[in-house]
Amino acid sequence: MLGALWLLAGLLAVRQAAVVLRLPPERWFTGLGSWTGGDGVPRVRGSLHGADSFTGTPFAGLVLRPLGRAAEQSLGAVWTVGTLLLVVAVALVAARALPGRAALPAAAPAAVILTVASLPVRDTFPLGQTSVIPVLLVLLGCCVPRFVQGSGRATGVLTGLAAALQPVVLLFAAPLWLTGRRRAAVTAGVTFAAATTLAWVTLPDDSWTYWAHHIAGAGLGEAPDNVANQSLHGLLLRVGLRGPLELALYAPLAAAVAVVGLRRAVRYAEDGQALLATAVTGCVAVVVAPTAWQHQQLWILLAVAGRVGRRRADRFVWPVLVVLVMTLTSTVLVPPNLVALGRHAPLLAALAAACAVPFLTRSSEVWDRPVPTPLAEPQRGRFVWVPLLRFFKRALNRPNLLLELMLIRVGYWVYSYIRAQAPDSRTLAESHGRQILGVEEALLMDVEHGFNHFVAGVGWLKDGMNYYYGTFHFLVPLSVLGYLYVRRPATYRWARTALCFATLVALVGFWLYPLAPPRLMPGLGFIDTVNGPQDLSHPDFGALTELANQYAAMPSLHIGWSLWCGVVIAVVAPRAWTRWLGMLYPLLTFSVIVGTANHYVLDAVGGALVVASGFGIQYALTGPGRVALAVIPGARRGDEARAAAPRETVRAGS
């Protein structure tokens, strides 16, 4: 396992370097564009901020320019590999700084994987950004025992140099002072002043441009109201505030974040969590800085070191949230109607880490011993001929809601992406459609055409089925999941897992058997009641195919998900009429998908098979579900009484 992690880390690092080196030379290091030559490598002549594309301090330019000679001589390979090594060094130092049992051997390759895959590294690496250097300097000064336990001079020098490269890092002097390391704090300030003065003497014009004309670089790069600027200042500008009003609101808010965040950082530093204290201070810097571009947001990823939650199941919520925010784009994190929220996810994560998330202290009774998750003991299967792998024990408590929502959202995006990328050859899909119709005709079950025309001829029936097709497919399964989560938490896990496996099996079907639904079969006279007439002579069918892969029809997940709902309702419903109503739902769905010409009858058979496969896979991995449907921890009394009934216990084992 450890070797596999290191292999993955190495492959990601090599890929990241290859992304840059495979680009045309003129596209290398565009973030250093004002002093980059035509061959794409840094030059040692010209103004730093002449084109406003270099956002670093004059001291950064003074330090990095000599390194440009090495890049010139090797056409950027040295610069690329050197920057990559700095990224790896940041990950390794952070892994070594993890407290207690978290600093396991697997932490090092995992840290490299997360750092290399993060957006601050992945998206800005081709730009030639070197903002990883301040992060590395601060980590060395604040988290490496060799420097921390000394006189403080080394910590101060490293922090001061980091601040000279990225001025907002000077905030780290405050926790140093407040934790009693005053020599380090003073040394940091003196080093910053000395380095900045040296840059003024050597590069007076660039220093004036950076510090005076652009007010500490705030006006360099993109416009400060660009969504890439994830600072509080950028947020206020994007909501329409300008001038004195914006400054009057920004100043007290930034001051409040700084006070709250730095006090929290001091608390965690005194608790022995140096990495968490560094991460919290870095998140404060992201929030209060005038600009916080993507390459300056690596501090947020370090906040993954914090432990949150008393239950073992809750310990994954904060790390997963941070990793998702720092590795996925806003279109993946949130649905389209919440894209504005998703675009500010890094700022919200930094603000939460700085001021809100209740990280545990090492003195907490649950620091190393969180409340365990109740697990069901392996159960004997009803059918001896079915091998049970018992891959993992079945959890019986209610999973964390936020974690579930995050995983459901990302999982649905992955499902949509894979479905959209499935083979969509029109010729192949129509050939499969003719195969399906031929089989149905041979079996005397080709009822789609007649029923479709009957539905299209009855106005109220057509409108009702169209509404049903576009609404109930998501509404009913989500409602069932919501009910189970609140009232039957262990049953929720059982049902959710089966649904996930069924959907994965369906994705395999989409890939292996692209199928044109009846409404997209030319010359057969089917009526598309939902979308209206389509130009079947055009290979793209107009704008319709921009929404989804129209040939992902076999199996029918409308039937699959509705049958899943019916099975779950039949299992957990307390009365006979509600169980019958639940089983009626997939029958209604079947009539809708056929009547609207969206599926064949055999598509429904395929949907039923994937649901059976989902429950079957879960049965093989976790064993019978009778414990999941028995007495459930945390359920309400009425549910517990019903769950304990013999009828449901028997049904759970089936």
C-alpha cells in the first residue's frame, strides 16, 4: 500500500512537469511574462512590473532573476523541476509536522499527492509561479523542531524572507510574539525590512511601482474584483462596493478576522499543533490580504491537519471538504444554480478555518479516542450457495450529513460526466435500437409505438407524463433518502449503498451498449412528447444533445431508481397500503418512459437488472441487511418498535 501511494505521487509529479514541458516554449511561465524571453524562459533584463503580469515583490524578482540564467540554459527544464521539488518539499515538511499518530509513513506520499493535485499547484504551475517558496520557508521556520527549539533567530530569518517575498506573510510575526517567541518575531520584522530595503536600493523603479503605485502589489495582475481573487477585499468588490464605503467595511471585517484567527492560531501553537497554527494563520492571510490569487491559496490545504468532531465518522468531514475545495472546480463542487457559492469556496474554506471550525486540542478526551462507530457483526447468509465476501462491517449509526451531501454531489457529477463521455456513435446507437426492436417483435412485446401515439393524442395524459418524466426521477429518490436519513439511519446506509452500486453498473451499460431511444430512431414515427420534434437528419439533433448523452438509454435508470424506491418503501413502510403504493411507483414510471418514447420495454428490464445487481453486490460485500433494518441506534421510538417487528427483520435478511 505504501509503495502504491509513492508510485501514484511520483506519477502525478511527473505528469505535472510534463504538462509544462509539453507546451510550446512561448507559453512557459506566462506569470513571469514581463521578463520572459521569446523562448519561454526567464530573462535577467527588463522591468519586473512593466506589463503588470509579475505579481511578486521586487525582492522576489531580485532573488529569482539570477535563477533565470539556469532556466535559459536548459530551456525551462531546471526551473520546472526545481519548482516541482519545492512543492514536494512543502508536502514532506507538512507531513513531518503532523501531530502524534497522524504522522504515519503513509502521510508523506499522501501529502505529496494532495499538494501536487491541488488547484494552487496544478493550475498555476505552467505560469512559473513561485509562491510555494514563502509557504516552504514558513513551514521550515515554524514546524521543523530544529528551528523551532533554537534561539528563534532561524525562525525569524525564514519568516522574514517569506514576508519579503509575500508581504502578507508578515502576519506570522504576531503568533510568534504572542507565544513568547519574541526574538523570532523581531528578527522576522528586521529581516523583512532589510530585504525590502535591499530591493529598494537595487531596483528603485520597480520598488516604487510595487509599493507606492500599486499599494503593495494590490493592483498587479488581474483586476481585484476578478473571481480569482479569493480575498475579502475581492468579495466586497464583486458585490458592488467601491471607494470609501468598501474600505470602511473591509477594514473592520479584516481586523476582526485577523484578531479571531490569530488568537486561534496562538491557542493551537501552544497546544503543540504547529502545522495547524501555521495553516490557520495562512488562512487569515488569504482572507485579509488585498489580493489572494489561486497560487497564493496553498495555505488552505494545510488546514486539512486539523481534527474536528467527537465521533470517528465525523473526523472525515473537514479533511474531505478541504481536499474537495482545493482540488475540484466550482462546477464540480456545487450544482449550476449554486455556482456563485462554488466560486467562493476557497474564501469560505479559509474563513471557516481561520474563525469558525472547532478544531480539537490535544488535551481533548476524544483527540486520540473518538467515539467509535457502532458496527454490525457479520451475519450468516440465507443462501449458502451465495459467497459472502464481508468486505467491510455494516455501520449502524447515522452518517454525517455534510459529508453525505458532498459525496452525493461529487458522485452525481462523476456519474453525469461518465454518462456524457460514453460512446455516442449515431450509427451504432441506431443499429442497437433496431436490434432491440427486433428482439421485442420476436417476443411480441413491441408495444412502444402504439402506446406512444395513444399518449400523444390525449392532451392531459401527455402533459402529465411529461411533467412526471422530468420531475419524479430525482424528487422521489431524494425524498426516500431524506426520510431514511432522518428516521432510519442504518437503513439509509443499506439503501444508499445499493443505489450507488446499481448506478455504477448502469454506467457500464451506457459504455458497452449505446442505444438510440425510440424518439431518436429515424423513420419509425415515434413522437418525442417531452422535447418536441427533433431534426433526425442532423447528426447532433440540434441543441438537445448539449444537455446529456442521448444514447445512454440501456439500462433505464428511470426504472432502476424507481424500482429501488419501490423496494425500499416496501421494506420500511409501516402499513400495507403504503407498501403497495411504493411498488406502484415503478409501474407508473414504466408507463411514462414508454409513453413518452424515451425507452424501450427491454430498457426497463435492464433497469430492473441493475437494481438487482446493486442489492446483490452489497449483499456479497456486507452480508444480509437484517441488522440494518432491526433496532437502529438514534431512531425515534416509533421506528424502533416497527423495526423490531418480526416482519421487517425477516425482510431485512432477504
